[in-house]
Amino acid sequence: MRLDDLDPTDNARDLGSGGGGGGFPLLGLLPLFLGRGMGCGGIVLVGIIALVMFGLGGGGGMLGTTGGGGSQSPTAGQSGQQVCRVDERRLEACRVMRSTDQTWAAIFREMGRGDYRPATINFFAGGAQTGCGSATSAVGPFYCPSDDGVYLDTAFFQELESRFGAKGDFARDYVIAHEMGHHVQDLLGTASEVSQAQARGTKAEGNRLSVRLELQADCYAGVWAARNRDRLEPGDIEEGMTAANAIGDDTLQRKSGGGVVPDSFTHGTSEQRMAWLKRGLETGDPRQCDTFNAAL
């Protein structure tokens, strides 16, 4: 995807190295399929849910564990565009953030809403303190509604490519756009409504609501890409579909070595994730992303 003419977002922070990298060995990609949009408790519950979903004593993690310690990055504690220019992966992520903010601000204006506010991308290594609690790199990219923050250790993208075969810039861009989809849900009040409904319902009902929330974020990622179709390059859509397929609940559970347990799904199957990403790509219309009233 051609984004090199865009300035990186001004809303970037370098949190440096939080150390502690080991975390739960089963986590890997869990934040891509465990309701980060539900609120601060999501990060705390990730480890428990991982053990329930994939079984105790399984054969290692989906992505393994993240190396701990490490030195402080040269911009630790800083904010602004200089944080984005440390390396190419950060710069790409910051340009995606700029583009998604611009795109969703325009969509909000079309909707007659003037309350769009940009999100902040937070780079870290090893671990970080967030508005939603503590997290390690083992949990992958996630969104925290308490501080409008997308959190990212760019080393995740190496794992996405090497372990799951999701290669290319648009595979990476899709991941960030999905997290920004959660930001949109937060601003629209969808995430809060889902969280309240989950608190009233059973675990199984909560999981089903989480699936719909995540699939909507996939659709919103597609809407962003559709609204920037002139920037797409040959192969981009295929890269995004490969990534969506790789992080479906059924695919991840098979890769974990255990059986597929549909009642435990929280992000949707590979087929569902690809379908809703495709819907957003084909329509460019967020109104077509109503996963809560659609047959899945």
C-alpha cells in the first residue's frame, strides 16, 4: 500500500522496554482474537482464557514467548513524529495511523458527527503499562479504550510473517486498521454496549458478542482500505486476506494442537474474518458492517 507521501501521525509515544517479556507462553496472537475492545479487564483475563481455550500444558505457544529485558530504545519516553522515524516498521505504522485517522474523521463528518478524536500509537518492547493495565509483548497488538491507545511491539510482524505466512505491507496495515476499528467502536459507543451486554449474559453469550465486535472491526479495516483504494497495489488485498485467514479462531486452535471448540470463539472463524474484511473492502460503507444484526 502506497503511504510514503503521508506524514506520520503526531500522536505517537515510545514507551521503551518494559522488560518482563516471558508472560504466558500460550498467548501469541491472542489479542487479535480476545476482545480488547471490551475494556481494561481484557488484558488481565487474557492469560486465564488462553489456558481454558488451548488447554493446560500444551506444546508451547502459538508464537512463543517474547525475549525479556533489552535496552531502552533511543527515543524512550519521547512522543511525536520523531518516535515514528526510528525504523521502517514504525514509520509504516505511523503512516497507517495518520491515514486511518484522516479517513475516519471524514466518515464521521459524513455521519453528521463532530466527535472524532485521533488515537495514539504506543510503541514498546517487552512490556508496557497502559490505561488498561500491564501487558507484555506476548499479547501482540491491542487497543486500550481507556487511553485511546493502540499498543504495538513491531517485532510482532516478524512472527506474523514467519509463523503464519502473512507477508507483505498490507498484512501489517490490516492489523493496525483492525485495532483502529476498535477505536471507532469505542467512539461510537458500540464497545461499551457490548461490554454491558456481556456483563449481563453468560460466558457463551459474551463470546458470541465478542465475535461480532471483532468481525465489525475487520469490516471497518476493509472500509478504510476501500476509502483509500487508489493507494492499494497489486497483491495487497490478497495479503490482507491471508492475514485474516491466519488469525481466525478455528485456524489458531488447530495450530495450537488442540481441537476446535466453536463455543470458545471470540474473534470468528477464518472464513468469517475474510468475509467481513471483504465486505468492507467492497462497499467502503461502515453501515454495511452491522455484524450485530447479520447472520454469521
